[in-house]
Amino acid sequence: MNHNNAEPQLTSNRRDRRVLNIHEQLLEIEQRLIPTGLHVFGRPSRAGERTDMLKMIAAFDRPEADTRALSALVAEGLGIPAYKKPAASSSLNETDLRDREHVDSIISEAFKAFELGGVEAAIKSLAQNASVSAEESRPVFLLLENISRQLEINSETEALMRALRGEYIQPGPGADIIQNPAILPTGRNTHAINPYAVPSAIAFARAEAVADQLLARYKAEHGRYPRSMALVLWGLDNIKTQGEGVAQALWLLGVRPVADARNRTTTVEAIQREELGRPRIDVVMTISGIFRDLFSPTVQLLDRAVRLVANLEEPVDQNYVRAHVLAQIENEKCDADEAMTRVFSNAPGNYGTNVNFMVMDSQWDRDETLGDLFVTRKCFAYGRDSKGQAIEGIEARVAMDRALSRVEATYQNIDTFEIGITDVDHYFEYLGGISKAVEKRANSRPAIYLSDTLSPEAKIRSLEETVRLETRAKTLNPKWYEGMLKHGFRGVAEIEGHVCNTFGWSATADAVDDWIYIEVANTFVLDEAMLERLRNLNPHSARSLVGRLLEANGRGYWDAEPEVLNQLREIIGSLEDQLEGVA
Ligand code: BEZ
Ligand code: MG
């Protein structure tokens, strides 16, 4: 080690900031709600799982139930002016952090009382520890008691039997439990949403802060606003949130939804430039096949929004949609309809990008192939042309290539506690796939962001930050993987799936740090006792996991030590022998 070139001494101020920063990050990982095991059909959730969920439900104001967030009630009771969650952390100082820990510990205390003595005990605990009036806290705990009771029952098996007999099944809304506890009890027939009510007023209001944060983050990192962004919109997510993703797209464009005489949201109006206070951002929207099928009027709304903005007589440095459309018409000699195409999906009747399958099956040579596949699958335009003719899945590869060539940032809204970006392969197939497509067409890798609208104060993170957080909170977290391993064969498959999905973020976006692969290898493969467990429970997945690590190295995503590689090769050899029945 050479100490002569050590970093210049940190000033104590900067050092304190760094320590605070690390502290915040640790809190963020610790407080992240993770599933600790798979849902078992027909089985109600256990007491410990219920408490974590109830705590999260109580962390939000719930206007529909006329209750306020417990954190706000406790902070007020203690006379703490502005209780800031980690999400608002840019301005946190040591006192804020201490306040927050104090508030959290009082809430934990109240939950202990709630578990042991019910609603009245919880009310008493908050009154004693934080002077919260019973009038304010009772409705919260009554709500939680009701939800808790519904979590204890489970009639999924019964409902399935009724369905198989062709009998009636009660309907219920489809959503995330934290977003909307009215989804309980489970085992009902999920009904979707009225697309003419999307985005809802609440979704539109919530989306403003997210869009602002997204733009502020890009501006802080690049010194100006992004001129064009690519957004991924999914159907189920927009059902759950009543159109939060849709509303974010509208905010970026600088328009608001307008209801017609029959109270159907069928059009938009421009938000005045003075009110918006920033340029209108060009937005390329890739919608899933499910979104296209479920939200036909919303597809029209989005297309209409782009056309309206493109036609506003505004200075082009304040309206990037108009700037791009005019330049494209001029330079490419294309017509206005082609230049205004921004809503893309699969060909009618088709779904998905297939990028996930290509990654899982290791069927590509150059990474750009993944982006090309994305465009091949998703280059079908939807909307309505200037003459009012419906455009329903017309192949528009050139229009999509052009639109993507201007993109500077890509983004997807995440709105659920249950599924994160390494839990399923769909996030990397969509957000990763489009980012890879942009990289080639724009000659530059876009900035990639995700929101976390599941916390009370929505937060924007870079893809790299999100991969790190998910890895620490799930894949490498003993609480998570031990929960999975309780499910035996399937649990090992889940762990392997997470490693594969993480690898998907290397393949599509080069967003995975070396330490992640190193720690995955250390935790699941190079630890003899753990490897023994995995190979006994599910040697197939164990083999795939080791194979994926070697592939990460082979494709240049992970610069592994030769010694580690030798060990991995030896282990995969022995797993293959085991699978072939060689002793
Ligand atoms: C959707 O809801 O649109 C969706 C669901 C799963 C994968 C991809 C998209
Ligand atoms: Mg790397």
C-alpha cells in the first residue's frame, strides 16, 4: 500500500456529510419492505409479515379512510416541525435523522402494544410517548385492525373451487396492498379500471412531484433538462395507481387531462408556460401489449397530448416536441404524422419484447442485438393521424428509430412493494431493452432512472442505485434468501432468477457493479455450506447460477479474479457431474 498518495484529508464537515450519507443509505436498506418468502396459495399471512405490512400502510395519509400517517401524528405530537423520510434526504441533517429514529421507535413501540393489547393499547402507547390524541390515532388503528383481520382469512382455495364449478366469484379491485388495502380479502375476481377515469385526480397530483424530481435530478447531473425521454408504461401498474405513469408522461409534456361532458377523460389541455416554468419535454412512450389492450382511450389520450404540444406556437427552446417535429419534417422530408409518432407497442395481438428470453438463453453475440430486438418487437405505432384516422399498430420502425435517436434519459415508474427490478425479467426486458436501443441510435447511453412511488415521498433513483439497493435488500440479504430457501426447490429457483435478472441489467444497461457478482459468488457458491444446501435442494438452479456468473465474466460484465474463476469452473463441473448422475 502506498500512503504517500492518500486522498487529501477530508474536512470534518465533508466527513460528517459522508457519514450521514452512509447512515441514510443503511436506513433505506433496513426499512425497505421485502417479501420474505413466496405467497402460498390458500395460506393467510403470518403475524410478523402482517405487522411489517400494517406499518407501511400506516405510513401513508389515507384520505379515503380519513386517517393520517402515523409518522406525521407522532412528529406533531412531539413538536417536531417537518418529519422527513429518507426520500427527502437531500436536506437531512443529523438532528433530522435523530428525530426520525425517535419517531420510528415510538411507532414501533405502539405496534408492539397493538399486537399485544389491540387498538386501545396502541392508542395509549402513542398518547403516553408522543401526546397523540386518541381522536387522531383511533381511526388509524381501527383501520389496521380491520385490515389485519382480513389478512388472517384466506378463501383463495374456496374461490378457485367455485371458479372450477363455474360459480360466481365476488369481484375486488386489483392493486398493491399498500396502495389500496381494499384489495382484501384476496381470492376475489380482480376487476380492472375504467380507462376513461385515467389518470385520476390523485394520480395526476402525485405525478407532478415525481416528474419534477426526475427533471431536477437530470438537471443536477447534466446541467440542463433532458430534451427527450423514453418512458415505459405497463397496464397492470396503471391499473394499480389509476394512471400514475400516464400522468407522469402528461406532466413531462406539460399538459393536463380534461374530462368531456360525459365526464370521460378524452382530451388534454396545455398547461401555460408561465405555470409550468420549464420547457416541455419530448416523450417517447413504449406501452406493453397489456396496456394497449386495456387502455385504448388512454393510448389515444397520450397520442393526442403529443400532437397538441407539437402544434403549440411556442419558442422551440421551450417546447422540445415542437423543436423535434419541425426539424424532422425539414431534415427528413417526412410528413407531420410520422414526425409526431410517439406511442409504440407490439403488433396487434403480440406481447413482450423477447429481450428477456434472448438474455436467459444466452442467444446474442453483441449487446446491441438486444436493443434491435426491442425495436423489432415494439416499433408499431398507435394513435390517430391528422385526418382523424385510427392508427392501430402500423409498423413504424423508421419513426421509432428517429424518436429514440434523440432520447437522453429513459425511465419507468415503480409502484409496488411486491415486485422490484430484480424480481422479474420484465423490467430489464423493457427499461433495459429500450435503453440499449437508445444507446445505439443516439450514439450515447441514456441516463436511466426509476421512481419509487411506493414510499410516501416518491423518490427518483438511477438504475445503478436501484440495482444496488435491490441487491442489498433482497438477493444478498439473509432475511430474504433464507425466506426463499424455506420453499426448497422453488426457493433456489427464485435466488437463481434474481441473479439472472441482475445479469440482465448488465447485458442491457451495464448497470451492475463488480462487487455484486463477487458477493453473489461468495454468498451462494464459494460458501461450502450454502452450496451444499443449494445443490441438495435444486442442483439445476445451482448449476444455472454458477453458469450465469461465469457468463458475466465471459461477456465482460464482471472482472473476476482468476482464482475465483477457477473455483467456479470446478464447482460447475461437479454440479454437472451430479446432474448427469456421475458420483
Ligand atoms: C403489464 O401490465 O403491462 C405488464 C405485465 C407484466 C409484464 C409486462 C407488462
Ligand atoms: Mg462492470
